[in-house]
Amino acid sequence: MTADPLSATSILRVFPDEDPALCGQSGAMSSLSPLNVVVAGGGVAGLEALLALHALAGDRVRLTLVAPDPEFAYRPLAVAEPFGLGKAYRVPLERFAEATGAELVLEAVEGVEETGDAVRLRDGGSRAFDALVLAPGGRAVAGMEGAGTWWPGGDPEHLGGLLRDVEEGYTKRLAVVVPPGPVWPLPAYELALMTAGEAREMGQDDVEITVVTPERMPLAVFGDEASAATAEELRAAGVAVKMGVVARAEHGGLVCEPGGEHVAVDRILAVPRVVGPGFVGVPADEDGFIRTAADGRVEGFERVWAAGDGIVSSIKFGALATHQARAAAAAIARLAGASDVPDPGEPVLHGRLLVGHRSRPLGGGSEGIAAPLWWPAGKVAGEYLPRWLTEHGVAPPSEEEPPESGIVVRRTLRAVNAETQYLRELVRQFRP
């Protein structure tokens, strides 16, 4: 689904009616003035927050969505697109604004004013708020210097060129690299397994593929059972793994630290690193990620929350981003006087890792190439955004039941953070 770029004059400006009912909580704002809430970001976390605020607070809030691009990029199957097994979609943000009665402002946010009650915009203007949700997402950058990078939602032809080189026999040794730092590592394993399957389909049985990762075990954040099953899946596909190392490109291959081992390869493909937005006036770590408290409130602010890949977090994952967005929306809805607001609970990394069978192809592909590894496939994780996408014909309905095979993953964020402590130490020592 595509749409023509929106002009500034086509942006809908709708404001909810004022709520005549009295607010039932101390600290909530007057019934005669809806809470002025700005959501900064048109990605997964921003739209989950927008839809959640509309559902939870209704006309107790006046919503504004600020985003730099006119469309939402829906990319759960982007990793499979170069293999003909899926495609990405784009949805105009105007549709979300119409559905929630929000004003849409197409402009980038650059920071928060010192007064703590307005966001700075790239055009030099500002937007006042009573409450703010910062959901800018992370910014994907090249995974490693001297290597090609697979970009989610990027040009499929980039990987297509690599596959042609494999088919024509020019590339016999490929390294797929997980870079150090905050990253979602699963696409590296999907790319390695799908490329191995594609090479066999081409009749190129002597192609050597190696995954190089700082993780102590493949997909260690998913837990021991999933990690062991992934390792077996890689062995069965003939994909080698070098673990617990930070790699840098060198002429003719890679150097892996600690130890300085040289790995000879013809081509290097990395998944992107993620860096934070680096907003002006917003506390951040050295990579620009927003610092938040456990409840999602931005450090040093009373009425500013942040959610998604742009905050300090050891792993970047859609389900965690939408959970953070719901937590922020719930807090703001209570502030606006809404009652019976559900508690989102503790964030959990959950799903099913499809390993051990390699028999679930998409789009009519070969039985030897099953993608993706994660269930549910083709679906943004969350409560409000997935429902909206399905109801409006953007995303297909979810499978009613998960596949019987595979490994169930259910890991709290606390468990994931404990697992990634090792990675943080490794990065501090050997980050290129």
C-alpha cells in the first residue's frame, strides 16, 4: 500500500469535544480543558501510544501526532523480501490521525524546551504540551565499517546483488555479522539460513556461511532452550558460528576480538547498529538513547515519557516498544482523569522461534527455505496497533494458533537485561 506525499494543506486538524464530566482523580486536569498530549514519532511505539491514548482517555485528551514522514513503514517481513517471501507496506499517517481525532504535524522533533512544556521542531518552531510521549525510534546506521549492511525496509536489490554473485560462483565465503551494541540479532540468523538454502537451490553446494556475533550463544537473549535449538538449526544448514567476539573488517576478511583471529571471507554482510535520537535537552547515554525510569518517564521530567527503540535498552524489539508505549499511555490517561485504566504489567519478550523443521516457506518458496524464524510472522506485536492494521485491511489476521513445532520464548525484560550484561562488557572493551 502506498500513498502520494501529503501536502501541508491536506493535513487534518480535528480536536475532540470537551468532556463535561468531572475528573475523578486528584491531580487530573479540569473537565473544561482536555489534556494537550503530543506524541512524537510515527513508528510502532508512537502509533501504539496514539491509539492507546484514544482508547483509554477518549475526549479527556487532545492529541497531536508529530512525525517527520507522512507514512508508517510496516516492515515485519522486510528480511524475507529479497528472497521473494514477503513484502513491506506503507500506511499514510493521516489515516491514524483521522481515526483518533488527532492533529497531524509533519515535522521532525529535535528536542524539548528547557521549560519542559514544549517540543522543539526542526523548522525552528515548537509545540506546547501538557504531556509528551517521545517515540522517535532508533536510527539504523551501518553495522560495521567496510561491510555491506542489510537495511530493514531498504532496497532488496542490495541483497539481490549478493545472491547473484553466489549463483554465478563469485562469492564462496560469506560472513553475516551481528555488530556490538543495541541491536535486534534475529535477522542475522534469518539471512544466514535463507542464503544457505538459496545457495543450495542454485546448485552452489560449496558456499561457506559464517555468523559472527558478540553473543555467547546464538540468540542467547531468547533463553537456553531456544539458543541450543538455533545452534542445531545452523549446524543442520551448514552455517558456522563464531561467538563471543567483536569483528572488524580487514583486507580479505575479518579480525575477531578478543584473540585477534583472522577469518578469510569474500563478502561481509552486517545487520544495522542502532543509535538513539540524541534530542536536545533530553537526558541520553553516549549513543543518544533517551534515559528513562522504570515507569517510562524521562529522567528529570514530570510529564514526559519515552518508548520504543530510542530509549536506553539492551535489546530492540517491537513487542517491548509497544509495551512501553502502553505504559506511557496508561499513565497519561490516569493523569487526564480516566478511570479503570489497565496496568500493562511487566514487559515480556514473547513469541515462538520456528526451528527444528525448516518446512514453513512463505509465498510459495522452496521447502528448503523457511522464513521468518519468528512467529507470529508478518505481524507487529502489540495490542492497539495490530488490531487497527488488521481491521483496516493493512495486515492479515493473525494465525489463530501458533505452529506446534518450535520453541516457546517468554522472557521478562529483567532476564534479558541480565543476559546482555556480558555483551555490554564486551562492547566496552572491543567496540571498533
